[in-house]
Amino acid sequence: MPIGAVVIVEHWIFPRFGLSGYRASSGTLLSNWPALAAWFISIVIAMFLWQANILHLFFLFIPVWFLTVVLYIVFVVVAGVEKARTISVHEKDNKTPGDEERASGPGLSRGNQVWFWISGIIALLALLLCLILPIQVFVIGIAESSDRLESMKTILIWLSLVYFVGGTIWIHLKEKSGKGR
């Protein structure tokens, strides 16, 4: 639950303040310990709040999510956040003719383009099916679908795995093509 807060901070909050994100993937950090620490502390606090009957399980999401956002930002600042590098006007004027081709990356080969589209479509279909199955249970009613509930759980687990594998391949090929971030 709280790891989504880290993703939101990396994608939307850091760029607004000119801070660099994705440091673990860029090689600046061996692992993203601020994200792990924020996640772990938030989970421990959520478990305490739930077990102590301070907050019901259904109401834990929002406070734990915001706690994770705050902890992650604090831990990143403690770890030494870096300002995102911006290109000055002078650097833009001094580009050589081949700079744009090198910056755009090598692109994908024809075979990789096929895998790019196949993995993206598979991930999207798996995600849609993960959405359709619970809606179907809602529409039909839990009483009528209770006999199929265990098989639906198994199907959702497999669909989730297919989504994550397909999505990971798609993201990898997207970044390989030079179109990522």
C-alpha cells in the first residue's frame, strides 16, 4: 500500500521542486534505502494502529500513505538529494548536428519492436481482466459467485503475474529505445 506513495513522489513531487529521482536506477545508490525505510516504518505503524484498534483496517490507507510520502521525502533529504540537471541556454546553442540522434538512443530493432507491442498489449489485457473479474462479481452478486470465488482468486494471481512480467518487459524495451523518462 505505501510503496505507491514513493512512486508518486518520484514521478510528480520531485520534478516540481527540481529534485532528481530514480537515484537507485541511475547508479547513485546501491539500493533505495529511503524508500525501503519509509515503507517499513509505515507498515509497522499501520500494523500497530490496526492491532491496537486505533484505526480500522479500511481507514489505514490514507494516513499511512501520507506518512510514507513525508518519511520518504525526509529520508531522501537526509540521504543527500540532488538537484535535477537542467540544460542551460548556452549548452542548447552549442549542440552539434549529431547530438539529437545520440540523445534519442539507438531505437529498437524490428524484433524488439514486435516484443514491445506484444508485451504492452498482454500487460494491458491482463490489467483489464483484473478489473473486469471483480466488477463481474459485484454485478452478479457475491452469493451467486461464492462458489467461483477461489478460482477467481487464483485467476487474479496469475493475471497479476502476467501483468507484471509483460509490463516489466514493456518498460525495459521502452527505456532501451531511448523513449523512457
